[in-house]
Amino acid sequence: MIVTLTPNPSVDRTMSFERIALGEVQRAASGRIDPGGKGINVSRALAANETPTLAVLPAGGPEGHLLTELLDAARVPHLAVEIAGSARMNIAAVEPDGTTTKLNEAGPHLTDAEVSALFGATARACVSASWVVGCGSLPPGVPTTLYAELVRRMSGRGVKVAIDTSGAPFPLAVAARPHLIKPNHEELAELVGRPLSTVGDVVDAARELVADGVETVVVSLGADGAIAVTADELVWAGAKIADPLSTVGAGDCLLAGFLHSTVAGGDLEAALREGVRWGAAAVRLPGSQVPHLEDLTDIEVHSTRTPQLDRVIS
């Protein structure tokens, strides 16, 4: 069982445009709504591929009601903690080449009691879990230490913890030594406080974090693939996608695929290959749709344990 905690979930409305022109009336060619938030996306991808999962989230107001309805429709097991505020609604504008412009709300204010209830629900969900995944931004009112506290509490229960976030909560969570982190290129550069221009730069930064106590660092590099680093191993994997539709949620699907393979007994290279396969499949789908088994079959993934370290990241 993989439990996900999404403190700031959303209803994601994705609209497709021939082009985006600021200051003008935009008429969408198509649109769709999906349950969103990074942890929600991880659980959606896992559930779509029959990996046991449970999504823990706060939900309130009309948007929260819609969010749980969408999770029900997608057959994603979930545990919703009732809150007074309304869940947020995010908008993504997608152009034909896959360029995505996102407009994200801050989210509802959570009280101390609601944060405590969220922790309690996560603890109950993790009784039979092998992993808990803390993902995404924090809504107003939530202390920046939330993910660090998640690492401490769940690690004490013998549950492995993965973190995928950014900004102020990220270094605090990393200092608590989670088992796995999955930053993208920009988030890793912010975390270590310096630009990372090449694959070698990314590898060096990841190795620093492993030396500080993080067991596994998985870094998504967009079109340049992904890197996974442990104390003993280095793997790069990538896939070429000629027909991108939307990048929304691709990194979340990469993490889901990596964990899916890990819990099935895959080694680091197998897990990264599967993660890249799921992430690449997500890029070929509209909106924030997640891939199912049939979406994964024709994606060719390349991997190596000796990547070109001087390769410049695009």
C-alpha cells in the first residue's frame, strides 16, 4: 500500500488553446476537469495501474465536494478530512506544442485542529502501508514544518517516506532525512543554492543530499530524462516524445511509476525506467490525465549507469 498526503489538493480545469495571447479574449478549443494536487496525481496513476493506494486530503466547500466526486469516478481510494474552507480550483492553459501555463490558487486556510486531523488520518491510513508520500504546496495556515514532521512521525512507525515539494518546506523536510525525494531540476538547484547546468552538476548535488542522509534522490529533468542516485548507484533514463499534449502531472506520474516498480521489487534502474515510462506517457495525454497500462506499451525508454556528465540540460 502506498499512501499519499496532499495538504493542498485542487480541482484542475485544463483548457486547450491554439495560442495564448495576453490581454485578449481566449476561446478554448476543449476543456476537462480532473482531481488534482501532486499527491492526488500519484494516487491516481497508481490506482490506474492497479497498485494499492490511498489518498489522504482535506476537502471542504463545493469544490471539495466536486473533488471527492471526481476521485470516486476515477476509482481512487481516498480518505477526506472535512475542513471549513473550500478546496482550490486551478487552471491550466495548454498550447498545441505542449506548452502549459498554470494559474494556481493559494488554497483554503487550515486551522491547527484541521492540520492535526490530517495527521491523524494519515497515521490511520499508514497502518498497513509500505510508503507514505507527502506532495505539493502547503495551504495557508499550515506550518512549513509539516513535511518534516511527517517524516519524523511516519519513519518512527517503520513506514518509508517520499517527499515531493518545493520552497520553504522542502529543506526542512530534507533535513528530517526522508527515504526518497523527487525534485525537478529547478527545485534541486534551489535546494542546494546554486545553478545546475549539466547532468554532472545534478549528480553532484544529488550525491550531497544522499551524503546528508537521504537514501534516494530522483531528479526529473523534463526532456532530458531523469536521474536516480543512492549511496552506491547512479542511473539515468530518458524517452523521446514526439507528440506532447500536456506536461501537467508528468513528474507526479514519474514518481508513481518509480514507487510502483520499487514495491514490486524492482532495482533502482528498473524503477527509474518505469518512472520515466509513466511520466512520458502522461505527457502524451490531455490535461492532467494519468496513464493506464495501454498508454505505456509503445514508449521506448533508454537507461544507463554511466550518463554523459557534461551534457548541458536544456
